[in-house]
Amino acid sequence: MPLVSMRQLLDEAAKGGYGVGAFNVNDMEQIQAIMGAAKETNSPVVIQASRGARAFAQDRYLFHLILAAAELNPEIPIAMHQDHGNSFETCKSAIELGYTSVMMDGSLKEDGKTPATFEENVAVTKKVVDFAHERGVTVEGEIGVLGGVEDGHGAGGTGLEHITDPDQAVEFAELTGVDALAIAIGTSHGAYKFTKKPDGSVLKMDVLIAIHKRLPNTHLVMHGSSSVPKDLQDVINEYGGKLKETWGVPVEEIQLGIRNGVRKINVDTDNRLAMTGAIRKVLWTQPEKFDPRDYMKPAREAMQKVVALRMKQFGQAGHAGDYKPIAITEIAKGYKDGSLVTKPLVAAR
Ligand code: G3H
Ligand code: 13P
Ligand code: ZN
């Protein structure tokens, strides 16, 4: 199957009332783990690459690895997504490479650290929307700022400093015409999200529900949505790792989000933990091993297990064959003639 538009994938998810996991990749084994899980559970999927991933793997390696995934799994709809684009140029380069979806994270300035003003965010996001939609490519925007720093990207802090204002979310969606909207509800990137199991004082599901009430037809995106399970932490620490006690986003909170308009759920850290634990275990228990396949195979299997579980928990499992992919050129026509509505439906308060 050719790569599909993320907009089509999320529209289908909205019809079916489920969420779609968006998993980060940097190398072949991670792509294979995701595809193994998608095949096993018959799931549509978003494969996403950060700027760091594109630099690490090099654009053409990563792009062709994802194309190979599509070629080898014709029954699985795959959207290829730029995660946290920091500028118009980053998004343009992804689109020119062949990504079917981009995130313009205008919540931060181009340095990827400093919170941007609302006006700056609207201007750069709208510019990306105009360029992308002309080419049938989906755009995710972000309003509010997440916590944490990953690979130099992020404003830092706990995630409570810049919670999304529902009124601003409405205005932002109207002014930009984004296909999907990432919101800040207290989560942060990386392993250290919460110091205890999060309650409503730190994980603001009430804000998410308020936004969904105002924007009932807008696909919401939850970033920083790894659950950081204790069993994955334990494997790392058992085999010489030094993770401090930490909590992630409970799956039941994500499921509450999915019942309230969340269609894309970003997960990276859980997969990093699973792979690292598996590699540590081999190297710790079998120090004589030196063939990378001896630890990369268990690492890939451990990641596949986590991804397959999330696909079932998010509800995308079983939905790969529900629809026929629409060509990106047709999607472009839909944006042009207005049949693919980009102006959000705003509910009266
Ligand atoms: O945005 C966060 C993702 O986990 C990607 O992280 O920038 O370290 O590749 P990265
Ligand atoms: P985690 O660090 O919680 O996996 O979040 C990943 C993410 O939001 C990627 O954009
Ligand atoms: Zn993110």
C-alpha cells in the first residue's frame, strides 16, 4: 500500500471511535518492531521521525526504510509523519522528501526551546498548512507547551507551566486550519513525567474534555503519552541501569482521552525503555556476546510487544482493512475544493 494521508487515517479513527498510536523511529529495528505489531494486530499506524531521528539516520535511509515497510505490508495503512517540526523549512523538507504528514510545532520558537507567542505560532503554522495542503499533506499544530526536553527539544519544566487555554485552542484551529491539534495538558516528553501516579492536579484531562466540547470535530493529539510501566523500568534497573522512580500517563487516562476526541497518541519513551532493557539483559547476563544480532533481536521483540499492546489499548487493532487509501493527489483536490473541511466546527458555549 502506498503511504497514506494522516488526515484520512485520523478521519477513519474518528468514525470508528478509536485512537492511533504514533510511534517514533530512528532505525530499521524500530520500524520492523512497529510493522510486526501492526501486522500482528491488523492496525493502521503513524510512523514518525523527529528532527533528531532524521539527523541520526540520515533522511534518505529513514525514508527508504519506511517505504520498505509500506512495500512489505501492503495491507497496513501507514502515515509517515514529521514529529515536532521547528520551522517552515523543516516541514517543507519533509514534504519534499515524501512524508505524508508534518507537525509544525510553533508552540516553541525555531530554537525548539523558547515558548513562541500566539501570533508567531499562528503565522508559521498557517504558512505550513498552505504549503502542505496544496500537496495533500496533513498538518498537526500545537497550542500550549509540553514539559521536558528530548534531544535538546522542549521548553523543559513539568508540563504545568503552559497548559492549553481552550479559547486559544478554538482560535488557533480556526485561524490555521490544521488537521490535528496537539494540546498541553500536563504531560512532558521523556521518562520523568510525574513523581507519583498522576491525578487531576497534574494531568489535566478536564482541559482536554473542555477543548473537545468546543472543537468536537477536531482531531486532538496527546504528546508525551508513554505510560513508563514499572516492569520496563525494573528490567533496566535489574541489569545495571539507574532509572529513578517515575510515573507516566496511565493507559486508562489515554482511553478517556480517546473517548473525548484524541485520535493520535505519541509514544516513544516506552519503546526506548523496552529496547534498552532487552539489550541490557543480554549484555549483563551473557557478557561473552558481541554479535549485535544477539541483542538487537530481543530488543526488537520487546518493542514489538509494547507497540502491539498499545495498539490494542488504543483501539486501532483490527482496523487496517476498514478503508481504501485515497491518493495524496486526490486529498490535495479535497483541500482545494473544500470537500476536506479544514475550518473546525466550533460548538457554542
Ligand atoms: O519529541 C519527542 C520524541 O520522543 C522524539 O525524541 O527528539 O530525542 O528524537 P528525539
Ligand atoms: P514520550 O516521551 O512520552 O514517549 O512522548 C513522545 C512524543 O510525544 C513524541 O512526540
Ligand atoms: Zn511530542
